[in-house]
Amino acid sequence: MSVPLHGEDRDSRSESGRGQDLRAQAFSLDRLRGGRAPIVRCVLLLASMLGISACQAGFFGAVNLSRGGGNTLADSAIEFLPERKLRLDIYRPDAPRADAPVVVFYYGGSWRNGSRGWYRFVGDSFARLGAVTVIADYRTYPEAPFPLFMDDAAAAVAWVEAHRERVGSDGPLLL
């Protein structure tokens, strides 16, 4: 069964096969979505990727791409805990103030998964608002049960405090 195109009724349109029917159905679905088919498709795609845990990296990659990127990533993959090979990234505003707040951001993942690279959009967003932002990795469960992953988080804060010159701000520390 075919769906009439906008401005046509079923009788005035010639039936020329399955291809036209599919185009008509797609068009009518587009109208139901308020003409926002690309946005709806993108949201559905991202939601389905989130539902599959192995595709979380794909979801965050899409989020980071949608932000358009920025030049706020100032220092990447700094080893703050060499014996555990844990790294952090520093994002700075284009013109950072010496007293800009320093945000140390810990990403989600139920302490079981995640990566600092997935959260570039967070570092970029805070930096665009004037804050220097540090995003650090931590060990995850079951390799590091509680409280070991919290020790990693504390080590990142200690590194930031000990390396304020490299961080690029003496401003207040926000966790």
C-alpha cells in the first residue's frame, strides 16, 4: 500500500512500482517527524549505540564530533601516575587568566569503564567558559575495587596541585 505524497491524493498519482511506494512512505515518515529526519535518525542511532555497551566509544565519538571540536586541548596524555600508566588531559581557554578556576572532571562509567578521551566535549565546554579543565583516567573495577579507583582520583588532584604552572592557573580547584 502506498502513501500519497504531500499535495497528492491516491487517485491522482500513478502507481509505478515498489520504488515509488518506498519513497512515499519515507516522505510521510519525514512529515510525521516534523521535517527533522536527520536529527531524529541521529538521535535514534546514538540511543541505540548507548544501549550496546561495546558501542559507548562510538556514542562519545559522535558527541565529540557534534561539538565541532576546538583548540582547547592544550596538553594531552600526561602521565600523572607512571607506575600505573595513568594519564590526564588539560584543556585551556584561548586566553586563560592566571586565576582561572581549575576543574578536575571525573567521567562516569560506574567505575567500570570509560576513557578520558570520550569526554573531550566536557573539557572543551568548560575551557570555552573560561576554566582550565583536567580530565584524568583512573583504574576500573574489577582491576581496582573500591577504594583503589578513588586513590587514582586523589593522585590526579595531587598532581594538579604540584604542577600548577604546567596546568596554567593558580585559580580555585573545583572537583
